[in-house]
Amino acid sequence: MINTIKNLDFEEIQEWAVAKSLKPFVGRQIFEWIFQKGVHSTAEMHNVPKSVKEIIDAEGPLLLLDLETHEISDDDSSEKFLFKCKDAYAIETVLLRSGNHYTLCVSSEIGCAMGCTFCKTGEMGLKRKLQAGEIVEQVLLARRISDKKINNIVFMGMGEPFNNYDEVVKAATIMNHAKGLNIGARHITISTSGVVPYIREFAHLPFQFKLAISLNSANDTKRSELMPINRRYPLEDLLSAAKYYTIVTNKLIFFEYVLLKGVNDTAKDAHELIEKLSSIPSKLNIIPYNEIDDRFKRPGEKDIQRFLSHLENVSFAVTLRYSGGRGIRAACGQLYHEVMDS
Ligand code: SF4
């Protein structure tokens, strides 16, 4: 655990200020410097007295990540950042462009414990969970380095966000806060492989964040093979929690479906999806798999279209989404990095 006031949200930083015998407004001022202006050190805080800067500096660093590499794809549609944490672990963050819109895919953990068989990050196992400050800093640094206005955030990088629920929710609220990064809550999507208790808890958050579930099969046997979490929370529990979320929030839920050749791309798979999803207000995103080794294959264009043809005229919206960043191994399921040499 790194000591830093960058892990504090708007309320906590005011409480911290009071605990240090400062006025709450000083806390608010510091919050703005860190998250709205994105400063890297107290030296940049022009209107903060030296005595207060010393108190802040004594709490630990304000810059938690160092840029190691920054790759840009040939077609300029994606950028991948490799950041080194203070303990020498590394995380990857991906910026995706669609027209004039930029979406940042942030990591929530170093590695991941969920072990999904099609995912490179899952091979690493879990090294540790990221702190809220480290999650938010990915956005601040990506914005500064790329000089792009980032409109959307998706928690779909390394890690299972609901395995690090409190820090992820805190990071999202800092991103959303008007005195923070001021990114609309509807432009922040948190994705889970299916940690059912937190789907139910998330439904009651007083924010408009979006929720995505990485589904990948509507068949229990198949899903358990692809995603071990399905043995703990099988489809019946998962989809009941998804439905609960839509009822409580009155919002759609997003299902992500990575299409794997010969695994989950048959007519039977499509029909099982229809049977399971028809009663849930939802959108289904079909994402053709990005090959990382020879365990799974990406379906050909004809197979993709055939699969989609089985999903015509269904009660939920279906979209085909090609995940960007393939050329720089920044696409869904391709993020992987172990320890950096210190
Ligand atoms: S797909 Fe997501 S939840 Fe599954 S192993 Fe990869 S990072 Fe973890």
C-alpha cells in the first residue's frame, strides 16, 4: 500500500485537511490541483502555502506511475501505455479512438485471479490490486501524454474490477466528480466477469455508471470451461443478478461476448443466448477474438456474419464490435506484463 493523498476522494481529502488542522476548503483546493489540473507535484500548486505543501509532501508521492513505453498503432486508432508502479510491477492502459471520441481502457489490478482461459492477463495470476490513485492516474497521464480529450472510460484492462470493488468505485467517483476529472457517469463503464454479490451492490450506487458483464457463453458447461468464475456463480445466479440490476437502476446492462471459432459461434450458442437474454433489458456486444496464441482462433468473416444472422429480430440490441489495438497487442484479452526491471 503506497501512502499518498491521491487515494482520497473529495470527502476524504477534506476530512484529511481537518485532521491536519487545515480548513476543509484547503482539502478541496488540493483535490482540484491533483485531479482537475493533474499536477505531478506540490511545486505546481501555485496558490498553496509552503507550509501546506510540506504537509502534503510528508504524506507520500503525488505521481504513482512512470511511463515506460507508449506505442501508437499504424492507423492511429489506438495507443498503448505501459506504466511502472512504485513497487516495479507494471500495468497497461489503452486509448482507443472512434471518430473524434476517445475511450480509455484502464486496469484495476496487476494481473488477474479469474483465470479466463482466452485471456492473456489471466495467465499472470493476481499480483496485487491497484489503489484508487493508481487507477485515476492512468487517465491523468494518458490525457497528458497523448494530448487527447478522453470522453469515455471503460474498466476493461487488466484485472477483475469487482475483485477490487471499493478502490474501483472510488476511482470512478473521482473521475466523475465535477472538481475532479469531470467525466460524465454515463461515460464510465465497469465490466465484470460475473462477481454476483457486487453486481447487486453496484445496482444501489447513487451514480449513473454503466455495467458490462463479460458473458462469452449462455451455456453453463461451456462458460465454466472458459471462465472458472462460472463454477462459483453459474448463469442462473449471474443472470438473475443482471436482471435485478436492470430493475433497480432502470438501465440496460451490456453483455460482452468474445466470439471464439468453433467454441461459442454455433447456431446452438446463438439460440441459448436468445433463450437466456430475451427477458433482460440489455445490449449484446459481439467481439471477434484477438488471437494471442494457438489455443483459440478468431472466426472468419463468414462465420461471424452467420452467427449474427441467428441473432436477427431479437428483443435485445446486438452490435458487432472489433476491439481496437490488435497491431500493438492492446486489444481485449491481450494485456500482459510482469515486473519491470527496477
Ligand atoms: S478476461 Fe478479465 S476477468 Fe477474465 S482473466 Fe482476463 S482480465 Fe481477468
